[in-house]
Amino acid sequence: MDFSGLAEQIAQHGLPGLALGVCTADSVLWSGGFGVTRAGGGRPIGTDTMFSVQSCSKMYTATAVLHAVREGLVELEVPIVRYLPEFRVRSAFEEHPERRITMRHLLSHTAGFTHEAPVGSNYLVGRESFEAHCRSISETWLRFPVGHRFEYSNLGIDLAGYIVQRRSGLPFHEYVRRSLFEPLGLRRTSFDSRVIERETDRAIGHSKGYSRRPVRVPMVAAGGVSTSVADACRRSGARAQRRRFRVSVGHVLGSGIGIRRGRTDEFHGSSTAVEGRQRQRGCGRRTASTCSTTGAAGPIGCVSTSPVSTSPPTGRCST
């Protein structure tokens, strides 16, 4: 493989550095590190250097939740109020929607949630806890009826992780470490912000307009993982070789980055849904816009509200 032009591309785009790996189910074909861990300096990046992977954390969370299903801690098809009897969410479409929301809805982004919670979000990270963040979901309004269609949201994944935390009696990061990371040998992967902050071989986040990117975020299950390219290749291989770590329930989530209308948008959708059900739906991230997709019964439209929605939606879904 020829990566001779990569260093030039890194310099052209002003990147401090990156790590890259190419792997199959059986082996790592190539991996390497380029540049340094911090803008303006830092240590050289290697294949064990940890990076914050942001919303790719959802893949790890979904796998851990399915492991909890296998252990009998939770079920996919029962209302989540069985596990969180105090949970409520607001809806202009139906009374007591929380009585219909299941773990399957949370994992497949079909519960109807808005994208962000009022406590702890991409717009205002803050210092609140994962628990406070999840409790604040009750202050939001659903964007459409439960199960109506796909709409990408941090909240369903965070709520699924919170339920596993409550059911297991362990902090979410500790449950995932014991049930997923340790069995797979992922020693450079963690949800635990304390572990990540102590790590000296990690990339330091930077962004225009910010002097410092936070390591600790309240959206733990949806965006809290840091990992290395070496561990990412190990996870990919283990996922393909189910003998090493078997979750027989099925695949849940997929994700990607795409360019749309001149800007980069994060687009996450369900791939092969649990137990073989197909639910490929998605509009990506939108703010105060109208999005549409196509369902089994024909076109479906819904007027959306802002990603942090603490007021009723401005329209009704229709088919």
C-alpha cells in the first residue's frame, strides 16, 4: 500500500497528526501513525495512541447493550419504564409515550427523541454527570410518534446505556470494560474519562474558537469512547470472527460521514436491525428544518424542531 502522499495531505489540511489502520477479519494489513498528539508539539503518534472517537462510541454501546440482553439484564421488546419507572417524556402526539418506548426503539433511533438534552449537549457540554444528563431527557419533547420513523439522536443511546448501568449496578464505563473491552483484549479503549485524562499517549482535541476540548462529557454512552487504531482493528476483527465474542441477536447500528450541500454532515443510520428486521431510515442532523424519508406505506414527512427541544414540535407527522 502506498501512503507516500499522506504526510503532504496532513500538512496541507493543517492536521497535527493521525493514525490509520487497514484490516480484514483475519489480520491487520497495514497500520501506522503520522504527526504528533498536540497542535504545536506533543509526542509522536503511534498505533496505540488513543483518540476520542465521538459518535462512533454508539457502536460500542450498542454491542454492550446486546451483551446485557444476552445476560438477561434487559429485553429488547419491553417498555423501558420497566427498568426506569420514573422516566417520562413529553409528546404532542400521544399520552404516556414512555410506556411504548422499548430498548429496540432506543438502539434503532426510532423512539422519536430530539437530538440533544438540555443538560449536557454538544452545544453546552458543562460539568454535569451522565446521570443528570439522562434524567434531563424527561424535559424534552418527542419529534414524532414512537416508532414512526428513524431520526438520529444521542438521547436514545445514552438512555440505553443508563438503563444498563441501573440494571447491572455498575457504572456504565465499568460494565462495558468487564463485558466487552476485557474479553476482546481492548486495553487501549475506555469510556472512563478518568482513565483517558491520565493517559499520556493520547491525541489532544482542538478546534477553532476553543482553547481546549473537554475529555469528560455527560453524553457518555453516545460519545465518550477513546480508543487506538490498533484496538479499532482488533474490534473489527473480533466482530467478524464471532467465535471470539458472540452476540447472536444481530447487528444494530452503522455510521458514516458524508458531504451534503457544501458541508460535512454526520449521518448515522441503522444497518441490519436486530433479529433481521430492516429499518434503514435517516435524515442526518437537522436544525429547525423539514426532513422527509420514505416508509413502507409511502412518503412520510415531519416538521422538526431544534436539536435541543424543550418545547412542543411545530408540526404534526403525516403519511
